[in-house]
Amino acid sequence: MAAKVDYKVIVGLEIHVHLATRTKMFCGCELVYGGSPNSRVCPVCLGMPGSLPVMNKQAYEFAVLTAMALNCEIARFTKWDRKGYYYPDLPKNYQISQYDLPLSHDGFIEIPLEDGSIKRVGIIRAHLEEDAGKNTHELGNFSAVDLNRAGAPLLEIVTAPDMNSASEVRQMAQELQRIVRYLGISEADMQKGHMRFEPNVNLHINKDGQTYKTAICEIKNLNSFRAIERSVEYEVHRQLDEFLETGRTMQIGNKRTYGWDDVNQTTVLQREKEEAHDYRYFPEPDLVPVEMDEAWFEQIKSRLGELPLQKQKRFVGEYGLSNYDASVLTADKATAEYFEKVVQAGADAKRTCNLITQTGQKLANQNNTTVDKLGISPQNLAKLAQMADKGQISATAAAQIFEKMSQQNADPEQIAKADNLLQNSDAGAIEAIVDQVLAENVDAVQEIVSKGKKAGKAQGFLMGQVIQKSKGQANPKVVAEILSRKLAQISS
């Protein structure tokens, strides 16, 4: 039934990013994740009477830098607001945020789609606020509150409802994670809660010549790309089924919030969403407005650098890499920079890419690090790539040498010699082995000469026999050339 209904998916995202500052947003408490509950608190973040907040300048600069990367207009004057927030995880009963004068607005982000095209998604605003604490429900038949996170600097980014599929929402989330990591403003570890995503989903359904809009539903606090994509997919089908059964549209009832049940792969209704007036915003009386002069603006802008999608496009154009290879290399800034250093040291770009993505990243994952931290100098990896290109070593041997280099950072040629991994390209020596193999496998030769059904398989068998007799040291390219020439001579 659903397949016969014409509808369009509309999704906007609210993203919360924990900024990687040393201290909290409005006090001097150390910002540490995983510490003992309520061990990083003070009168300010506990909301005690008489305590006064002081703005974290680095957090503000991190927020502005991110907004610049998102092509936002940067406000030269902004203020702080109190947002009424009556929950146990924020003891002063309000959150310091920004309401009508956010630090940035009206930007956009470009995201790469699965078909290789680029889509532009609008950014409505990006503003700073403080995070709440964390409620836990695992200690017994009661709730406990850990306030270590209360007051942590939180950048909220609100996109326009420009995404039209679950896949696009996932791509958006991945690109934003890439950006904040490139800028160094957040570790963006979703499992640790450094980034939280909240899709706002509704449908525009065309039926009987009219367009019906389903009520917007916000899915709260998603912390994995898999959960983001699957929750949006589920919510699309849930809203469509609900509309077909009840006719419910956004004119009926408030916006609703849902949680994501990862076990059952369903969204779960939590509550009706508050409107802005429910929060009773008013200007924060204990903090002065922030005024940015041109010198401060330019100083922050100078830290921007090349962003990941720009670097990805450049890798395709400058090094001739596929869009996929370029996206893998640029997923991590340090890895992308390491790749360029290896190429600058004289290595072929495609060979370097293969070594890094196929062997280097596997070793890095095993050691819980990044490729640039494996201890291999760019010069040595470039030499390894050159040896593979010249046919001095096989692809398998290159991977073995790469691993040895990560353990001792020795010269790749020395490792190849010590482990007997150098390929033999001596045509005379290889030709003698080929002659021996042809003489010992007359049936296979006859199958090739007669162009039988198994000719291709027979030639592969002969090739393998030559490599085996050379103890893996014969250069496959030279073997193939000599074998083909010999078989052509026999055929004629």
C-alpha cells in the first residue's frame, strides 16, 4: 500500500558537539570524561546561590571557527540567554544558551552523496550553550545524577530541512564529524557522547491532488551513524503508516520527540515537544554580551585551513585518485597529510594510497592509532612504494615489509633482502624455469595450444608452477611475458 503513495521525506538535523576545551563553559572545572561521578564540579556548575559564571574564551573561538567552516554569517555582537530547564541533571533549573542573537547564522555545508554528486544543506544557526549532567538508572530502583558533564561547552548546529533520505542524513553526519575533527575543536567520538544527532523527520504526502504534511518528530540523542540511518528509515515508514490509518498531519498536536530502541530497531514515543515560549527565555544577567572586533575575527579565521571535502576534491584532481580512495584518505586529517608527505618523497600516488588504505589502516586499527603514528617515516614508505612499482617486490611482500617497518622503521630494502623477499627479474634465469615447467606439463601446454575450454585455467596453472619453482621470487610480470612468448612459439 505504501509503495502506491507519492511522498517526499523531509529531514533537518540538530547536532550537539562537545568542544575539546580543558575546562567547562562557564567555570574552571576540568573537563574529563569517565571520571568518578560528581568529582568535577564546583559551586558554578552545581548552581549554588551567589556563584557567577565566566565565559570560556577558547570555547567561543572553537564555535566561531566551526561556524566559519560551515559558511555562516558570524555575529559581531551576541548575548547569552537563560532557558528554563526543569530536570534533575541541571540543578540551577536553567541552561545558559543563546536564543535570538546566536553567534552565527545562515550558512551551508556541502556533503558528498553515494552517487558521487555533491549536495548543499543549509545551516540555520550554530550557537553555544552549556550541557546538562547525566541521569543514570542502573544502580537500583532509583535514578542517580552525575554532574561531571554539567556545564560542558556544547555547540548546537541546526540545519535546514534539506535532506530527503536516511542515506543523506548519514552522509551529513559523517561529513560534519570529519569537519570538526579537521578543525581540532572536538574528538567527535560518538560512543563517548562527544557528538549527538537529533533528526527532525516528517513527510510531504501527495494524495488526491493535495499535499499533506505529517507532524514533525524529533529522534533524540543518536550516537552512531547506523542508528541515525535506521531510525530515520523506520520513522519514515511509521509516519506513512500512521497517516494512512489516521490521517494525522502537523495541524493536529505538537511536535513529538522519540527515542531509538536499538535492540528492537524502532522509535519510541517520549513526550510532546515544548515550544520556545515554554522555556521562558530571557537575557542572562550575569554575563556581558560578546563583541568581536575585526582583529579577533581574522585571528580565528586564520586557523581555518583546508577542509576535508576540499582536500578530497583536490586529491581526485591533483593525484588522479578515485573519489572513493580520496574519501578514505581524507577521513582523517593526519592520514591525509601523511599520504601527501609520502607522495612528495617520490612515491606514486595510487601505489601509496593502496599501501595506506589496504595495509596501513589495518595495522593502525590493530594498534588503536592512526597510520602516521605507526613509526614509518614518509621517506621509507615512499621507498617501499617505489620498490613495488619497479617490480622488485610483490604486493604480498610489500604488505609484509610494511608490517616489519611499523615494528622497527628499518629500510625496506634491507628488510626485503634479510627476509628473501626480493623478486627475480633476470629473464635468463626465469626462462630456464619456464622451459622446465613446459617440459613437465605437456597436457597443460597442449590444452593451451589447441585452444581448449580450459586453456585459460591451464595457463594460470603453468604460471603458478613457475612462481612455485622460483620459490616465489620470480617477477610475475616477467614470467607472464616469457610464458606467453614461449606458448606462442609452440602454437606456431
